[in-house]
Amino acid sequence: MNTSELFYSRMKSAWTYAMRIIRVIIGGGGTPLILGIVLIALYFAYQQFLAWVPADFPIDFMLTIPYTLLVTSSRVRTWVKPADLVFLLPVETQMKPYFRASLTYSAAVHLIHLGILTLLAYPLFFIMWKSNLAIVLAYLFFTLLQVYNVLIEWWEMRLTVSLARNKIRMVTAGRFFLNGGTVFFFLNQHAAGVLGTAVGLFALGWYLRRQVPVIPYPWHLMQAQEQNIRTRYHALAGMFVDLPRLKTPVRKRKWFTRFLPHWSTQTASAYLFWRAFFRKSELFPISIRLIIWAMIFIAVFPNRWVVFAVYLGCVWMFSVQLPSLAHSQQYPIIHKLYPLPPKQWKQGLRSIGLVTIGIQTLSIALFAWLAGAMLLTETMLLIAVGGILTYTISYFYLPRSKQQKMA
Amino acid sequence: MLSIQQLYGGYSRQFPVIKNIDFSVSPGEIVGLIGLNGAGKSTTLKNILGLITPFSGTVSIDGKTLTEDPETFRNQLAYIPETPLFYEELTLWEHLELTASAYRMPPDLLQERAQSLLTRFRMQKVKNWFPDTFSKGMQQKIMILCAFLVKPRFLIIDEPFVGLDLLATQSLLELLQSGKKEGMGILMSTHILGMAEKYCDRFVLIHEGQMRLKGTLAEMNQQAGTQNKSLDELFMIAIEGKQS
């Protein structure tokens, strides 16, 4: 059995599916148009930033962060399916070509990401080094670092069959710091520093490689990772087109249970939705990411109009996704048997809207004030606008949205 | 009374899975729904529960259908599915709380019934666990606990003993018996004919989507033109169309 062919056929069908969705999104009109406008706005903002950058600006430090994150996060795409545990397990010893193909593919994709980042960062590199050759060399150096990180990531994954997950996490954390050091020293052209951290990274990889067993492969982990990736892509694409829901992995977040609404006879839907929001849906991490991105944007461009645009953008992006929480496909069919009137399900969604959009608008407005992007009176006005938006979306938009279909 | 009249249903109008199903379940009795794999038992149950809409015929409780009074209809029914259907994001205890909330049970009743059920099914220790860590039998217990927490007027059970260990099967049978004594009407689909014969008061025997025999053992013997045949024997007669 030629298992590498199996990998490439899976890769091909996944890309065919992705291209089909992308075509639907592009043909969709409204949302891509708004995205285009946002990208153009970002381009102009970047131009302004480049014009503003003072000579003593720590560009090396600024570039270290995205490069370190990118090379450390060297996820290996395997396209392992749940049924593989039954059908591929008997040929586990013949799976080497499959995973070799998977590593080649993953490294290629990461190098494309790296290329995009380097293209975006090119003006900053040029300010720093004023030499195209140096930038090309930097890309080649980061390419080596990236490929080696893909290998280490794969060895770390394989070690999960024999090592505890927290030990693997510690290894990843160590790798993050070694990568950070290597990137930083390279950008500073500090040869001894680069050599020291690169040797550390090599030693780590060598040690891990020696620990990796020939078999078994981490089937469950690969399966869970694939599930996560698919869910994330679907959630992203779901912002633009209506897609069938995927089984979402549950993150238990036990520490958060005390903050969830308690049981009462009147709040069955809110009880369920809040738990789904924190533990199962992608919406909780999305809401956090949106707030963080908004804050970064405001910190970089502390302008009242930027704040207002970011504020509205965040509310819009979150509000269009929130109704999916109340889609019946997210839940087992037993919810249909509960003696609950349709309005109860809508109330549950409304309560989530009021709290989450409320927190989002309030935190962004307060941050804008703290960052000095707005005066106190303007901030108060923005909070008031947020209150009106939260109320309007929760009471009028969410209950009528086509995506919520519980009853 | 739970009444099913001239029910036609399935997934395609051209090829209905069940045809002219007609029977009733009275409070305080257990009715066994018997048939081979693919006979239409689960489709019948889903039509009764309103999970799929019948092509024709009616399902009513005390003369009221689901569309006429959905809340009252739903309030009187609980369902134990063949395959455990649970919320992955809720713990066992949260399933019980959600069920109690949906059926508007008072808090003290929730505590009393839930504790008793958890003890009976030996699930106290795992009540704050998420069901994805449970075995299939334990997942099935969640369904049983939620259904008996409500103590509905009518309980619909689809192959209830699949995956249950011996003690849990015994506990479930005891609960069914005590539910029946308290006036609960139970419709139970099962393959285990020996158990059905022992615990059910009446039977509905379905084959290829149609009712072949229904009633007590004596009534079914009469319909089949036999005497003193066991449920196993009547089942074979019904599906093979011959007497053994």
C-alpha cells in the first residue's frame, strides 16, 4: 500500500473543498467587499506607520515577536480521520511515507506563511538593514529555522504517546524561547548569540528525536488536531457563508464553571447556551481575540476615528456569528423534546448577547480612553453608543437572525 | 392515554417506512414494540415524539396533538433513545439540572430524585464528570437518569438495555415496574423478547413497517389463530407468515 498517495489524495480533496468555499465567499458580495475596504485601510495605516517610524524605534524587537510565534507554531497537517484508527492501524508500520508527505506539505505551507510575513515586513527590514541581499539571507535563515521547527513539532507530537502532555508543553515553551533568542540575535546580527541559541535548538531536537518510538503514532492527538483545524476553518468560513456545522471539540474550562449561570426553573436555554459558549463553541475564543486585536489596533493607531471603526467592526464581526450558538444542529436532538416555548430559546440567546457584546463594547471603549485615543467625554459617548448597540442587537437582531433555529 | 392512529411516516412520502400503525398506551401499563432491525420501530417512536412529522395519521395525548398544545404534549413525555444523545459540554449533574429546568421542576424535587437515581445507578462519584469520558453504558445511564428524573406520564424507550450492565438492567426494570405502579404509561421498543414477555402488558408487533399483531399474548394468539404460543413463537409466525 502506497500511503503517501493516500495523503496526497486527501490533501487534494481538502483543497478542492476549500476552493469551492472560497469561490462561494468571493461570489457572496457584501462581506468580501467590507474585507477589501478593511485591507485597504490597513495598507494606508501601515504606510503612515512607516512614514512615522523614528530612527530609534526597536524594529528588531517588533519583528522578533511575529517570527518567533510563526516558527514555533509549526503545526503538522496530517488529515488523519477517525476511521483511520480502524483501517490504517493495521498498516501502521507502513505509514512512514504518509507522514513524510505530511511533513513536506506542512513545511511548504509554513514557508509560504513565512514568505508572506517577510514580504509584509520587507519595508521594516529595509529601514533596518538597507540591503536586499541581507533580507534574502534572513528569509533563507528563517526557512531553515522553520523547517527544523516542523520536525521538532512532529517529534513532540509523537512523544505524547509516552510523555505527559504538560512535559511536552514545557518542551514547546523551551523551544519558543530558543526560537525567540535565535530570531532576536539574528536580527541584531549577533553571531555568538545566534550560534548559542541555534546549538540549544539543535540539541533539543536531537534529544527529542532519540526519544521518539518507532510506533505507535499519536493517532488520537492527530485526530483531535485535525478536528480542531477543521472546526476553526469552518468557523472562519461560517462568517461569510452558511456551512454545515462540524462537531466541535469540548474545552472543559472547569475553572470557569463558578461564573456560569446557576440552575433555575426559568432559564433552561441560558443554562445550556452559556455552557456551550464557554466550553464548546468557537465564539468565546473569537470574542477574546477580537477584543485583543481591537486593543492592539487602538494602541498602534490611537485615533478616535480608528477607534470608532474598530469598535463597530468588532461588534459587527461578533454579532453575525453569535446566532450560530442557538442553531439546533449544535445540539443533540433531545433539546427538541423539552417542553419549552420558542421564545425561551430566544431569551437565552438574548442574555448571551447582552453580556458578551456589552463587555466587548465597554472594554474597547475604556481601553481607547486609557490609550489616550479618546477624551473622557468621547469615551462616555462611545459607551452610550455601545449600550444602544448591545440592546438593539440583543433584542432585535439576534432573535430574528436566520442562523438561530432552536425551536 | 397516548393514542397513535393510522400513522404513516418515514423519510420519503413515496416510500413510507411505517404504514397504518394504530395502537394506544394507557397510564399504568407497559407496551412492548417488537420487530426486526429496520422494521420501523424507531421511526414509529420518532413520529410519536414529533421528531419527524407523520405523513398522515395522528399522535395524541388525551386527545391533544403536539401541534395543538406543544408545551403540554412535551411536558407529558420523556424519551430514552437507543444511542445516548448527550451534550458534550455539560457534566452529568448539569444534564440533570438542565432537564429539571426544562421541565420546571422545583429545586427540592430535583435534589431528592437526582440523588436517589445517582445512588441507584452508582453514578454519584462521576456526577461532575463530562460524559465523553464515560463508557457507552454509563452514557446510556445519563438518558435513563434524565427520563426518570422527570417522571413523565408517558415514557418512550428505544432498546433500553443495550450497553447496560447486569445491575443497571435490573435497576431499570425496577424503575419501570415502579413507574408503572405509579401510573406511568411506557412504550418500550426491544429485541429482547424474553424480557418483553415478562414485563410488558401488551405488545405491538411490527414487520416491514406494518402492524402484524397487537394486544396481550392471548389476543395475539387469537389474531394468529394459535393457542398458548410464546412471544418468540408468535414473532416468528408474524414475520415468516407460518406457524411453527
